[in-house]
Amino acid sequence: MKIYFAGAVRAGRENQEVYQQIIERLKNYGEVLTEHIGKKELTADGENLPEEKIFERDMGYIQEADVLVAEISTPSLGVGYEIARAEQWGKRALCLYKRFDDGRKISGMVKGNKNLTLKEYRDLREALRFVDKFFER
């Protein structure tokens, strides 16, 4: 199985460690095409590649992937775009996000989409359980 993992890069890297742990769990289920999203070396400056190359590569990865898993706690235009393209191409998608205690909410465009599997988690252990349940189906 090929898995596309989506997480914020230029929108902020505060969840990088969470991304890394989710990616490690995803490796139990297949090849993670975007393993670099969890790397500490990837900063909010993004990759040292032309944007056109990033777009072409990532769209190819989404087409190649069997499923998309996104951590959406940090709002990101790119991640939203990736989710939409994955849905357009008929990919199953799991979107994980932390429970916010400060009143913030997930985008209504994502939360209202019944084609996505959305899971709100309290801690990393719960997020990883949601990953396991998603792949058990």
C-alpha cells in the first residue's frame, strides 16, 4: 500500500514531532511517499526546490497513493488542496486534528465533507489508535 501523508510545512512546523510519530506508525501499513514531512530538517521555509517541482512531485504522489492521511491541526492551504485532489481522484482520506481548548475550529469545508474520515484526538496515543482503526477497515 502507498500512503500520502499531508502536514503543514510553510504554515508552521509546530506539529513536526506529531507528524514524525504518525509517519512511523503509517510505515506499518505501507510505503509513506512523503516521509520527509516529518523530518526536523524541513523548516517552515519549505524545501529547496522550485515550487513547480514540488507541485508536480506531490500531485504525482497523490495519484500514486492508495490513501491520504493528513494531520490538519495547523491550517494550511497546501494540505487543504492535497485533501481535495485526493478526494477528486477517489482516494480514501483520514484527517486527524488535536482537540483545541482555545476556541479554534477546523475548517467547515473539511469538517462538513462526509467523504472524509475526521478524527479529533486528545493526545498522540489516541491519534495513533485512529490510524490503526482506519487501516483495519
